[in-house]
Amino acid sequence: MKHLHSTLAIILLAALIIVILITLANYFGNKAYNRKIALIGLITAHLQLVVGLIVYFTSGLGLASFSGANMKVASSRFYFLEHPLMMIIAIILITIGYSKSKKILDAKKANQTVLIFYIIALILILSRIPYPVGSWSIFN
């Protein structure tokens, strides 16, 4: 499952970048809002969340890790608290951005909404990815 989770992370990053670039082109080109493109980012994020929660609760990093001693160790705190919390916040932002944009009739404002929420989510995701090469399945 951990291998799947790290592979999906790469797919999620690629999907978010593609969605942002296409939506940016639509925004500046005054083109219609493409809900299907934004949906790709939403589905990928939610799939990653489900797999991530399975990994979190089946590994030793779950709620049992919450202790004062683990909070003092930066690497432990990163894996059992910072990474999951930041990813959940990012996925919530993606969901809010997608949901809000569906209700907006003006194409430019819908594209702008997706751009704002998806870019903030991408920044949050990039801020809490475990970057050691060994943790990315594509490099194994």
C-alpha cells in the first residue's frame, strides 16, 4: 500500500499541475470553464486520501503515535501529524474549489476559483511531501 501511495502522489502532482495549467490557459484565453479537467484533480486527490488513510491506520504511525515523546522528534511528528494534516487540508481546499466553481455561472470566475484553491492546495502538498528519494516509488 505504501508503494501505491507514493505512486499516486506523483500522479496527483502531475494531475494538479495539468489542471492548473489548462485552467490558467482557459482563464487568460477567456474560454469556458472545463469542469471535467478540474474533476481529474478532485478524483485523484480523493483517491490519494483513501489510500493515505489506509496506510496511516495500518502502519505504526496512526493515532497510537500521539505522545509527548513523539512530538519532540521532528521526523516522527512529520509522519504522524504534519504530513497527514497538511494533505487533508489541501484535499479539503481542492474539494471546496471544485464545489464552488460548479455553482458559478461566469466562466472567468469559475476558472479563477479553481486556480486559487488548487494552487494553494498544491503549495500545501509540496510543503509536506517526504522528499527523500527512497520514499518515492518511481525511484525504487
